[in-house]
Amino acid sequence: SFTPDDRYYLGEAPELSGYWMATGYNSIGIVSSGGAGMALAQWLNDGEAPFDLWEVDIRRAQPFQKNRRYLKERVSE
């Protein structure tokens, strides 16, 4: 799956406490899985991200990105 900014989503869902996500890896899922899994495990265990993960933090997603036209324009190949 592709995300509007071509970066995956990692972290706890903002509107659903206790629901953690690692999704939207575009075409880099296998390459990223080890590091993402380690970071997510530490985040779950410690209650905070082990290092700056803002580039992939799911909280960076904005409500306007739910617009189908916007998404279609951003993820077209």
C-alpha cells in the first residue's frame, strides 16, 4: 500500500488507544521490517519512541488526506 507522502505509518493509532500500527510500507516493507519491528517493540515496552520517528509516526497523517481526489493524485504511479 502507498501513503500520501511515501513514508510508512508506525505507532499507536491516534483515535484508538492500544491499537498499534506498522503499515503502508509501499515497496520497502521487507527492507524496513527489522528496524521498524525493533522500534515498535521498544515503543510499546517503554511507552515512548526509542528515537525520533516523526517521519514515520502515524500522528503526522492529517484529516485532509482522507480526501479521495487528494489521495489519487498523490499515489498515482
